[in-house]
Amino acid sequence: MLIVDDHQPFRAVARELLESAGYIVAGEAADAAGALAAVAVHHPDAVLLDVQLPDRDGFAVATELTAADGPAVVLISSRDADDYGRRVAASGARGFIPKSKLSAATVAALLE
């Protein structure tokens, strides 16, 4: 699993939450460029990807990763899914989780 979010405190919380549930977090990235580089190096099975990154739109990153037969992508945001309409499905991501509802169970449900 790779965690991509521009807020380090959130990455730390997500890492602890996922690792305590048995997930192996291979790395973290703060932006799209870092995410793409980390995927190339670590080849994670899944990426927890923030929609709003400082250098690029998370939907575009998800589309690029999934088009290349890459890892499963789960999008996250501090906003609700309704704010993004069909963009989640169009990106090729497995689904969307609001950050306030992030849990190992919500991640597992989208990755199974």
C-alpha cells in the first residue's frame, strides 16, 4: 500500500490505522510526482490517493495508474463523494472514502 496525501499528519494517521489492521505500507508521497515515482519503485498492490494534490489532480493520477494496469486506487478527500460526481468512476479508481470515514474496513471493502 502507498499513501499519497500532501498533509503529513494525515499520512501518519492513515499509516498507523492501516498497519494496525495488517496492511503493509510500502511508502508515502506528498504529491503526484512522488506518487508516480514511488509506484515505479515499490510496485504496491494498492494506493490510497488524495484527490487534491499540490502538483496535479488526483483523478488524473488515478487514471494514469489504472490505465497502465497498475495498482488498485482508492481515492480520499476531506470533501464528500457527492462533490465529485462521476469523476471517481471515470478515473478507474475502485472507489472513494471521505477522510473522516477512513478505516481499515472501508479500505478492505473497496479492495476486495
